[in-house]
Amino acid sequence: MRPCLLILWISLVLTQVLAVSLSVNNSCNHTVLLFTQTSFGDIRNNIRLRAGDTQDMAITPDWVGAINVGTRCRKCSGKCMTGGPSWNGETPFSRAEFNWIPDSGKVFYDVSLIYGYNVGMEIRANTSTCHPFACTLPPGCPVPGPGGSCFSGCCSSPEACADGALPSSGGGCPQNAFAGPHSSFFFTNCPNAYAFPTNDGASGGQPANNVVSECDSTDVILTLCPETTSNIP
């Protein structure tokens, strides 16, 4: 093979290996704000997504981070009824977390309710070999929040969440790790979503639910308000 063709072939192979995509489908009946937090790589941020619309988040192949959801957000001030403006749990929000590893062609993802809940979520990869994780909480939230949301299970009351669900000084979940006063409502009704930081069994956290999916697909869709809940042991 000639050198120029070899370089082209290598380039094409790398492009295929590194090709990743993340789309968000808003199945809610209202507009939401997608606020993204990034540990590594790049992604679109502060996206207003209308009901019924889908947004390509334009991630880079190495993106690691999370998508937080805000509801009833004002365009001028940026304040939201839920999910803002501090994004620390003071007002509840649902959170989807992702970690793409392009060298291995894998992605790790999870739904987190550590900061509360304001919309249901489903994360699904474009392959039948990976588990879709979904959470839609039923009525009965122990600490109801505004707009039908639910405060974090780490908080015993809205006042206890005033500085955020997991403030640096501690919070409702002891040492920001183990189950809080109302975490059981979350891990019972959404067993494939994080109810508290060590819900995956880290550091001896119990219950140790199946909350992190390891998937060999890099084409992922996050659906908001899917009206479904997964229960994968």
C-alpha cells in the first residue's frame, strides 16, 4: 500500500473508532434547559429544548460529564423553577452522567437522583446488547419540591437542601456517601438510578444496585420524560 493511501486508511479507521454521538430527545410536554457539566472534552451547553424536539449535543470523542435538566427557566435571568440557578440541589434536578472511552469503543452511563428529581430519564444505546436505564418516579415523594419535583433523598426537608443536596460540609447523606433519610424512596422505585453516592456498592454502600451501565456502543440517546422505569438486577 502506498504511503498516502496508508495514511488515508489509518485516518478513516481512527474516525470510525472515535465516532461518538449523544442526542437528547425531549418527550416532556414542556421546554427544558440542558445544562452540561464537563470533566473532560467538549459538549454544547445551555440548550433550550422544546417539547418533542431532539438535540445533537456535538460531543467530542473523549467527553466525560453530565447533563442536568432545568424546568420553567426564564430566558432573561436564567433562573429555573427546578434545576437552577445553582445546580447544586437547592432546587431538585435529574442528572444523566456519561464517560466515553474512545480507545476501547465503550461508554459508561448512569441516571443520578442524588440532587433530586424533576423529569424522568432513559439512557439507551444504539445496540440491543446494552441495558437501557430508565427512571420515572411514582407519586409519593417524601419531600416534594416545586413543579412536581422531588428533593434529594439526602435531605430530610427543603430547608436541609438549602445549601445543596451534598454541601462540602456534609449534608443529609452521611459523609456525602451513604444513604440519607429518604434515599429508600428513590432506590426502591428506580433501582437502576443512583439514590445516593455509594449506591453502586462503593465503600460498602448498601443497597448495591445495578446503577452503572458499561456499553460497547458509542451512539447514545437520552430521552426525557420517557414514562418508563427499568428494573435490571
